[in-house]
Amino acid sequence: MDPESEGPQIIKVTPLQQMLASCSGAILTSLMVTPLDVVKIRLQAQSNPFSKGKCFVYSNGLMDHLCVCEEEGSKAWYKKPGRFQGTLDAFLKIVRNEGIKSLWSGLPPTLVMAVPATVIYFTCYDQLSALLRSKLGENESRIPIIAGIVARSMYWYNYEVLKKWFCAKSGLYEPTFMINFTSGALSGSFAAVATLPFDVVKTQKQTQLWIYESHKISIPLPMSTWTIMKNIVAKNGFAGLFTGLIPRLIKIAPACAIMISTYEFAKAFFQKQNAQRQQY
């Protein structure tokens, strides 16, 4: 059989190269998204000061972390003084008065958790996809669903479908950086909307882990996810399950786009390097 009739040769990327690609994507995503969350928290803190023991959610673009206010005074980065008129004003005043490094306050400890988790997640997805394609066939539509369930629910399915759709519309065999970026942003947005009700419930559960009453800590009775959802709908209507949708989309869409496009770009770089090595 003529080798050319079998289609273009697929140059594989090693697991180590996949880990390096996902690591670079995770770090770049964190560096670009963290300032947005720092500004958001500082704006929240000035309108509703965080007291000792109060919880707030901090995100580095990859993972959300529930933080507890530990300090009474103004030394903590989320309690630094400042009166901001809006997002842009906060950016400018923080940089001018505290230095540009303040925009990445609290980043190092979250990177310690977020980067390894993201590296494992992306590498597992690619390895599972390759294994399933070898068993089920290259064009099997169930692969992103099966691999996504094991590595992480559904985001991947939308990403793969959108990527193929954009390639077909553009008449391209391989996706460009812009196609990867757009597919990542859209699939991240779809996933953000679909999972927001569960995130609202998760946040309510986390912030009710303890209640201060007369200097004593009481543990509230545990409630099921379904019960919490019914209570939210009864109190705030169906829209209550989608509280914070706009800020979530503003954060998740660019984070997903940066992460996946950087990851695919790095993989393409390693594929090119591997192809050049095979020629010699």
C-alpha cells in the first residue's frame, strides 16, 4: 500500500513533553489571571471588610481555594488600605502605591497545589485519549466523553467538538493557535454555566463549615446538595443557582483559553522537534 494514501504521519508527544506543555500553560494562566482575582478581592474587602475567621474564595485561574482570614489588622494582602473607584482604578493604585508584585499576592502557595493537579489532569486526558483511539478508532466520537469523565467532566468534550467544527469551517486539517484559543474559551464558558449551580452549593457548604455564636463554634447540621438547591430556589428563585455568573465567565473563559492554547502550542513545538529528530 502506498504510504501516502494512509494520510499524514502522526508524530507522538511523550508523556514528559505533555507534562512540560501543561506545566507551562498552568504557570502562564496563573500569572495572567491572578491579578484579576486579587483586584476583585480587594474591591470586595473595601466594601465589605473581611473580619477574622471570615472566608473568601481565591482563584489563580486554575483552581478555586477557600481562604480564611487569619489577621485582625491591615497586614494581610486582602486588607491593605486603599479606596478604589473601580477595576482599572484599583489596578493603577495598587501598582503605584504597593508595587506591581502586589497584583500576584498569594500566588506561590496556590501554585504549589494548582500546577501539579493541572499537569496530572492534562497528561492523563491525552494519555487516555491516545489509548482509547488505539482501541476504538481515530474518529470515535465517544473518546472525549470517556476520557473527560476519567480526567475531568465534559469541558473536554465541548473543546474537541468545537475544535473540529472550526477546523472544518476553515478547511484546515490541523487547528491553529486562534482555533485552540477560541475553542478553549467557549468550552470553558459552557462548562462554567453548566457547573455554576453546583459551585454555588459548594460555596454555601464551605462557608457554613462553622458558625460563631457567643464565642463558641457550632457545627451546622449537614444538608444534601439537593436540599441546599431547593432552599436557594425557594429563597432567591431559579436565578439564585446562577449567582455570580458574569464574574465567573470573565474569569474562566480567558483562563481556559490561555491554558489550552498554550498547552496545544507547546505540544506542537515538541511534535516539530520530534519530527526533526526522526529525519536525522
